Amino acid sequence: MQRRDFLGAALVGGAALAPAGSWAQDPWGETSGYPTGWGPAGAQQKWEGYPQYHVGNFSGGLETMFAHRVIRASQSPLPLTTARRKIKLSMFMDASDYAHKFNRTGLLIARGDEIWHEQYRFKRTADMRFFGWSMTKSIVGLLVGIALEQQRLLSLDDRLDKYLAQLQGHPFAPITLRQLLNMSSGIHICESFCSPNNGFERYGYSQIGYSPRRAQGTDQIQALLNFRWGLSDPPGQRFNYTDICPVLIGWVLETVYQQPLHAIAEQLLWQPLGAQSDASWLTDAAGFTFSGAGFSATLRDWARLALLVAGGGASSGRQVVPLSWIDETCRHTEKDQAARFNVVRPGRGYRNFFWHQSADGQLLRMAGNHAQNVLIDRKTKTVLVQTGVGSENGADEQMLALFASACSA
């Protein structure tokens, strides 16, 4: 089954209610100025169900639709220099050709402090924030590594109810932090790589709300407390991709730091890594972050984050994320069997909210719906960031081939 991010699942059908004539010839809304919002007047409100709104919504428009918090930039940004190189995917296609063929709104390839390729399409610009969808999960994973070093969290094998008294006696109580980070929680929900999908019915509307009052009255924490389906598997036994895992981790982090997640990220990650621009994080109506999807940043700052991971968690000589956590993210122990390479998916592994694209764990991936991707090669310290408006047949293989070419340069 094709991957469907929980927050990116189509909301009851496609664009059936949209005016078909002009949009069929203008699939991304160029003639309308790349509109933003919930959709055409009088149609069912959708935040990703109308492709004509994808360009605008995924590059800032969602911030007008949902409550959000701003993560302030560093006062000492990490400098990046432009050093253009021709990155070829094949004899007939280079990086620019790839971006055009597969409708990428942005594409950036970098190594060290050099940007080798930077490109924007659909009238997007370098100062725009791009929505990362599930790439957000990896940010939450990095914050866990920092929290462990600071002893706000004591062990990955701690149960949830050690930190969340509200979950004592709840079916989620025995799930460990490790099992959440590995997407092996056992929670009885089907969101991605499974069918029939029941993610919105069981949890998702607590994040986005119902049409015609989207984003109103939403409360993720209350939905977790009221989750009545319990567990389908013993925790730790089976990979099951769900946004509930990072949301629970986000709740733990807010509890141990006694701060909202956006403030934790700003103080411990975004400013220390040297982000040049403000980022944003969507929240529900109660003010709790979308920990599974919700983070937006400029392409260059997504690249700075990737370069931080490629550099073992260090930026400008400062260790922001523990090297030991980056190393641990790249491997599996006996307690991580459900997340091993070729177990979670053919040709993929998973650990600490990062995908593994190589058996040795040195090629990491932050992946989001609609083709948002960050690729990180720890061996060469090369990174690729791309943003898009939708998945295309064959695009994933071509992206990986392009990145392999960049890594070998």
C-alpha cells in the first residue's frame, strides 16, 4: 500500500467538489496565484485534499489556517556559501531537470558549509517556510536525545506512566519511550502501510477538526485520554506507523521541561544549530503542537538541521545533540528488532523517528507526505532537501539516485 502520512491522509475523497475545467489544465493553481486555505467556497473544507492549494498551503498557507507558534532564529546563524556544482542523475537528467519533472517546489543539495544546488519553482522563494509534514517527527526524536543527556528523561525503557501521571491505568501506560520512537507501540490504529485506514476516525480529527469548522475545538491530549481501542499488539512486537507515537513523546517532553514543545525546540535545537530564519509549529486549538507533522522552515534551515545530523550533532564546534544519540539512531539493539532494516519496509529501517535508507544506518531520511524529504549521508556529510506538492511514480528512486550522485562527487 502506498504510504499515507496520518496528517496527510485524504479527507473523504479527492477534489470531486472542485471546479474541474480550469483546474484540470492548471493542476497546481498557478492561474489563481497559488491559493491558500481550506478549498473553494461552498466545498468541503480540506487541508490537503485540493491539489490546487498544495503549493500555497505547503509554503506558508497552513499558518493562516491553524494556530501556530513561532520558533525564533539564532542571533548567530550558521553561514552557508553558494558553491554551485552540476549534479547529474544520468546522462539525460541533472538536478534541475529532476525538480522540473517531479514538481518539486524546492531542491537543495549541500555538503559542509557549501550549497551545491539550490532551486525554487512555482514562484516559491528562499525566504518562504516549507511545511515538513512527517519530517517533524525527526525533530522530536532529536529533542529526546538532548533530554536524555540533560537527564530530564532517564531511560528509553521507561514506561509512559513514569512521566505522565494522567496515563496511570490507561492502556498506553506500559508503552516505553523506545517503543514510541521505534513506532512499535502496539496501539490499535491503522494509518500508514496498512488497511483499512481508520486513523482519522480514531484520532486524527482531534488535530484538524471537522468541516466546516476545521481547526476549531481541537484537543489532542483529550483524544489520547479518551482513546478507547487500546492495544492490538504487545508493545515492541510490530512496527505500526502512527502520529500518536510522536504526540505522546511530545507530551512527555512538555511535562519534563514544563514548557511548550516549540519553546524547547527553540532553546535546545533551533537557535543552537544556527538557524537563520524563524520556523513555525502548528498546534491544536488547545495550544498543543502537532508533534507528528507541523514544523515549517526555510529550505536552508532544513539543510542546516540535516548538516547538524550529518556532523554527528555538532554545529560550529558546539555539540547540540549528543553524538551518542546520533550514533544510536543509526543502529539497532536487541530491543529494537521491530524497527530493523527490511523489517519495517523492504529496503528501509527505522529508529528514533528517522528512516534508515541503508543497512548500516549511515544513510538517514526524514520523510514527509507529498514528497517532503531530507536525506543525510553521514559518511560524506552530504545532505539533500526537497519539498513538493505530491508524490510521483518513480520519483523516489530518482531522488535516491540523484543523492547517490551527489554523495560520490
